[in-house]
Amino acid sequence: MNRKKIIIGFTILGFIILQFVFYRLIGIWEEGAKHGFSQVTFILGVVLGVAYAYLAYIVDTRLLDDP
């Protein structure tokens, strides 16, 4: 298999696992939180999603540009 495809696959898998960990931690945190914190966690999830997408874009462009 191509080395670049393996690295991209592990990067995507790492992002998915990290997102699942954040999902579980936010779920535990929200159990005892007051009303209104769900909006904060939603915004936090959006910001983290944008950051993950940007990091995936950076990794993808760097791997594809290398000969």
C-alpha cells in the first residue's frame, strides 16, 4: 500500500477517535450542568469540527505535495 494513504488513513482515524472522546467527555460534563450549557457545548463542537477539518486539510496538502 502507498505510504501516503496509510498516513492519511491513520490521521482520519485519529481525528474520529478524538472526536468520539470529546463527545463522551462533553456528555459526562453535561449530566450535572445547568440549563443552557448545551448551546455552549454545541458551539464548542462546531469550533472543534472546523479545527479538525483544517488540520486534515493541512495534512492532506502536505502529503500530496511531497514527491
